[in-house]
Amino acid sequence: MSDATELAAWSAPAVNLPEHADNAIHTDAGARAAGFPSALVAGVTVYAYMTHVPAAAWGPDWLRGGGAHVRFRSPIFDHDLVNYVPTAAGRNSGTVEAQVDGVTRSACTVARVGSPPERCTGVGEQLVPIEFVADESWATYATRAGDDLPIYSDDQILHPVTWMRIANQFFHEQIVTGSWIHVRSHLLHHGVARFGATLEATAVVVDRFDSRAGERAILDVRISADGQPVATYEHEAIVQLAEDVGG
């Protein structure tokens, strides 16, 4: 698979999974309360779809040492048909845009060889570490959402969306108390993990600040699998929404 170096477009309908209801913004009622017309699809799921493009082109090279910088510019709603279109693409880097009806909603810069996130200094408020075994619900997340790339099931490799889900877990369990919105991530892969691996993650709050959309926080997240580093994440979210942020 790593011989196919050209980034190629892909499309899939965006969906929320049952576990997304833990964040009310991913329900119709919660989204409408925040001023949106219907449920927002989780950024982590949009990212799962976007990774299909570099993973299909670069395979294990990207999964073991590649990187990405994703920004969620505007919402994608449940059941939107999304086209994932590579732009400014070369053999070893490019940008994947998530487009709905020709309008770019999110953009993800990808590189076959990644670079360390700039804000991951390790200095700040330490959060409680997370440790668990990657069971079937984790192993099948991307497949259930609609990413059908066979490398994961064929090689028993955890989808890279796993690392973003863990970063989100820090927000959900230790920082936010209501609806919240993931806005961007800068990540570097260090290796892959297999189904059933023991995953360990640490996180530091490196910044908090106010914006027009609400209070934001940035995390430095480090993840290992069976004792070996697999990912470093700079992860930003709006952790307290301003009133009628979707209006």
C-alpha cells in the first residue's frame, strides 16, 4: 500500500455514532440550543474520514511517522455527503479539504514525515493520566463511522483516529461540563498499535484563553501503546461556548 504515493479524493456520508451523544452538540436538541440547525458531526469523526486519503496513499509510512494539522472551519452536519479532496498535493505532502456542496468545511495538512507540534512543551496543568485496553469498540470506531480502508482490519492496526479520541476524552472527562467543540489538532505519529494493546496517555493544559466563540483550551497529549510512543498531539477546543455560538 505504501507504494501508492498519490493522494486521491474520497467521499462518504458523515454520521454520528451513539457514543457521540455524550456531547450534546452532537444531538439535534443540543445543537439547536447552541444556535445550529441540527447535530454537528464530531470533529474526531471528520478527521477519521480525512485520514483515509493519506493512509490510502502512504500506508504504514504515514501511520508510523507521518503527521497532520487539521482545522475545523465550519460545521459538518449529520448525514452530510462529504467529499475529501486533496489540494496542493505532492508525493510526500498535501492538504485534504472536507467539502460539502463544493464548500470547504475543514482542512487537514498532511505529511508523509511529520513534524513535532510547536505548543507541546509539557509545561502546564497536569491532567489525570488515562490507561485502558483498546477493546472492540475502539478497534471498530472508524469502520462503524464509514472508513472502509482495509489496512486496519487486515493488519489488526488501530486507526489513527484512536489518538484523537483519547485527546477528546481528556476534555470530556476532566475539563468541560457542557457542550464543547473541537477546533483543531496538530499531531505527529511515532508508531502503530495493534488491536488489544494497552494504551497510556498523559495530558497537560498548556493554554487557556477567551475568544468570540467562547473559552478555549489547548492540550499537550502524549500517547503510548504497550510502553512504546505512538502519538503526540496539540489539541484545541472551545470548552465553554459563548451564547448562541452557532447564530
